[in-house]
Amino acid sequence: MKVLTITFFLLTLLSFNSRQDLENDKYLNYLTAARNAGSTYSFNLVIKYKNLNSGIVREICVESDQLIYAICDENNLQFPENSDKIDSIVVSKKDRYFEFKDTAAINRLTFEEYSIEEFEEFNRKVDFKKVVKEIKQKKKVNPTGNPKAHQMYAHALFNLGILTGQNDCMGGWTLDYVDRNNPY
């Protein structure tokens, strides 16, 4: 009985540490992405936001520029002139939760909209644990589909601790793995 109790305790501790590590990875990926705003290469990040006009709360995947300019609209700030103030807002949102009332800010957060049901169905179709393992080995993302599918792909990967970026130049839209320790 003692062995079973100790084993259960250790598994619980490992599971807690693993969740804590994932949350830390997501926060660090979020900071890396947000601090890349203004670049010609866009990083993807996942936030939760509440539309204060409708009361709806959604988890969404957006490009870093979209979030930064939404923060600017909501707080009447200019980018890059108010970069320090914007960065302090970004850093303070460790939970990546925002509330927006400004219509322009909310409109910036609509890139490729998909429902929660579409996203859940997408997650059931793709073996993301296998995808993450391949990405960690090959340092490449290789999704197929349209921009909406790519956005859901980026969303799912972000939630698993993988940072992605997108390039919509050079004749097509690509989704790339980004090493947050060496993002360029």
C-alpha cells in the first residue's frame, strides 16, 4: 500500500510539474511573439479575450501585430512610440487574458475565424502529440490546407508549447516552427 501511495504521489507531482512547464513555455512563447510585433515576419500566439460589448469570451490564435495594435486601440496608444507601455501590458498578462471594448481593437482580432466546434474537430483529426514530436526532431512544421486550417494548426501547436510564425510573402502562405531562443 505504501508503494502505491508513493507511486501515486510521484505521478501527481510529475504531472503538476509538466503542466507548470507547459504554462511557462506558453507564456515565454507569447512574450517572444508579442515582442516581435512590427516585423515583416509574423509570430502566432494564443490569447483569451472578452468582448465587453457582447460578453463573449473566446480563445483565439492571432498574429503578434494583431494583438499589439488591438492593445493600442483599446488604450489609445501608438506603436512603436509607446513600446514600453505596451510591453508592460503584455508582460502583465501572464494568463494571456484580455478584455476589449473598442470596436477597432476587437476587429483587429478577427483573422481566420473558426468555431470552438471546428477547432475541437480539427484537433481530433490530427495527432498533435506525434506532430510535436516530429517538430522537436526536425524543427519544421508541415501543415496542409487553407489559411484557416493553418491558423487552427498554429493554435493547437501553441497550446502544446510550440511557437510558430507565418510568412505570407513570396507567393504563398507558410507556417514555420520558431525557436523562441533563436527566433530569427
